[in-house]
Amino acid sequence: MSDKIVIRITPNNFEYDIHSLVKAFYPYANVAILKEKEEPGAGDSLIDILFSDYKLKITLTTTEGRFEQEEFIDYSDRKATKNALKRTLYKVLKESVGHDLPWGTLTGIRPVRMPLSMLEKGNSEEDIRKNLKDTYYISEEKMNLSLSIARKEYNILRKFDYKKGYSLYIHIPFCPSICLYCSFASNLADKWDGAMDDYLTVLEKELEFFAHFYGFGPDSIYIGGGTPTVLSPARLDRLLTKVEKTFDISKVREYTVEAGRPDSIDEEKLQVLRSHDISRISINPQTMNNKTLELIGRKHSVRDIIEKFELARRLGFKNINMDLIVGLPGEGISDVEETLRRVCALRPENITVHSLAIKRATRLNLMKEEYERIGIVNNTEIMNLTSRYITEAGLEPYYLYRQKNMAGNMENVGYALPGCEGLYNILIMEEKQTIAACGAGSSTKRVWPDGERIERIVNPKDIKTYLENIDTILAKKRQLLEE
């Protein structure tokens, strides 16, 4: 098989879905869609997709052979046409590589949305399973996982009227260092220390806008980043005090702050969080392997993780999340197992398992070949290992999402003790509620009550641009929210 796969679509349609499915089968190939009248290069593998009257023909030609499928299609329903196209392409690609994909033809980031929607409409589990299998070719294992999470989310969401409320997200775009795989809006804290007070002043203006617009408090509050706890204790107290004075937080169901990086946490900062009744924090190791921590750019050790977690416990935090990443460069199943063993021994209430995603705007992608030589491994065996360790610790899966270019074409899964599920995570992932987002790089998402219409306004990632254009940003948000 050539390192380059080119796709010719006649006429051009469904380019994104086609490209995503091909990349799922061939994650390391250079996949490109040919422009009109453009021809494949010598040695390129070619996928030819021809739409004609009531018929679809897909041919894959490689150095190993020729693979072909034909299907009759009724083009009157675009969604049905797209699903039929992806099933036909799936058959061709499966034949060429000799294996299935655990998530079948699903390439979107929210595979739980479908079973959750069907549960809300009163469909039986048997109907849901049949739809997932026949329409999307999902494996039995992933079907069971998505259904169990859909049931969990359904039971949580039906207990309150989330459609009439909103959630508040506050972004702190500063970190002690920039991790190898990071693609978030984040900046080195040392470089921006002199501008942090200015940043908080503009952030406070955005908070006041949302509080005035709604006139009532949010259902949940999530302060993320970046690393919010790079703020000094005084700045952290300033931000949390502003939230309390600006919003009615008496009915907030969940208040999360990502303490995140152990090297950004100390007793004084944790005491500030406790004094403001923060109900949930994250202390994120990513791995319990010192060599890997150094490689990915984390400025803390495994010992630091354990000490900061134990400190948070002594100070009274009763709902702590820990993020892990599988597929990190150089880590195999034994390294992942050691991480699981040590994290589960701490007994956090939440563990989120992320499959490494190699995103375009990261140092990892820029030096991908170097790190692939070290080894980037994720597979069903590793994901099953994470599930076994974490569920044996008493935690249950409660939300799930996927990303493009994930190691092993796997998923990210959040686990929690019953009653400790991250409400904000469910609301934003299933796009069930409007998210009022503040800060550079944050995305305000308006969800209409019928759930069918969703629109976003993304704040500039560049801090200087955000600070200088806050009035224009708020005018656009008012227009979106008042429509």
C-alpha cells in the first residue's frame, strides 16, 4: 500500500466523511481528495467514488490489488445517502486491510448521542442495538459501552430541566509549560505574568455580560484551561469572589476547577478553592511514569502527583478527577498498567481516560515521525485493561467522546463513582445545554430548546486580540443569544 492515498469523488460530495473514514483505517497514510481534473500521482493508491443514478460504485486500487463495491442508493434522503456511502466505503476498506473498526462507520466525536436520543424518544434497547449494528457496523463491545453510558446520562439528565438553564465556562489560558500533545489555547504563565491582572479585568467584564443577560445563575460552573491554578492565590481568590458576587450560585449543581498540573498546586491555593466551596477539582497525572512525564513536557514527578492528591484529601476535597492518557510515546501495556495501579490506589472519585490524539497544531504532530519511532501504541487490549482496573475500583463509565487521529481509533471515557459524575461533561458533550463561555479561546455554544439548532461564537485564542476586542465580542454574543 502506498504511503499516499488519493480520493476521486464524482461528483464531489461528503468529502469530510469520506476522508475521516479512510484515515480511520489508514491513520498514518497521507490522504488527499483530488480536485476537479486533477490526476493521481505515480504510485498513489486511488479510491474512486462514483455517484450515478440510483447507484454508487467505489473502487480502491493499490499495489496489493483492486477492491470494489456497488450499492443502489435512493438519493432523496441526504442522511440515509451518507450512511449508505460510509457502509459501502467501509466494506471496501475492511477488505483491503483485513480487519474491522471497533466503532464501525462512526467517525464523529459523539457516538453516545444516538442511543441517548433514541432512549429519550422511548425506543427499546433491542431497537437501539439493531440500529447501531445495521446502520453503523459498531462492534458488540462498543455497542455495550455506548448503551451503558447513554442509560447513565439519561437518568442524570431527566432529573432536572436543563433546557431552561445554562452552564458557565471560564477559560484560563496559561500553563507552567506546554505539553507535547497540547492543542488548547494555552500560553506560558511566566511570559504572561505581567498581563494576568489585565486578563482578569476583561474576563470579569465578560462574566458581568452573561450575568446581566440571563438574570439567574447557571446550573454548573467549570473553570478550565490551560491551568487555572497557575493564578496566584490572590488572583484565584479575585476570580472566584467575582463569580460569587456576579452570579446567583445558590442553585449551582456542580462547581469544578481544574487544579490540573501538580506543579501548579500548593496548600494556599487549595485553601482558596475550599473557602469558595469548589465541589470538584482535577489533579491530572496523565501517566505515572517519570520518564514519560519528562518526554511530554510535564514539570512534575510521580511523587508530586501523589503528594498533591493526598494534600487535597487532607484539606477536605471529596470529589477529585484524575486524567490519564493512553498511547503516549514509548508507553506499552505494562506502563499503562503501572499507571492504573498507582492511580486506582489513590481512590479518586473520577478517572478520565484519554486516547492520545495527534492534532495538527501540536509539537507532537510536527515531530510525529520521531515519536512514532519511539512507539505510539493504543489498542483494544489496552482500553480493556483501563476499563477493568477502573471498574474494579468501583467507578462506572458515564460519558464518552472521540477525536480525529486518535491512537488506535479508540475513545475517551470518563468514569465516576455513582453520584460523582461530572454534570458539565455530559451537558457539553451531548450538546444538551447552552454554554456561556468566557476567556480567550473559549467557545460559547447556544443550544436551542429543540436540540436541533446549535450555533457557536469562539473567542480569539490570541490573548492580546481578546483583550483589545472584548466589546465587539460581547456585541456578537448578544446578537446570538437574543435571536
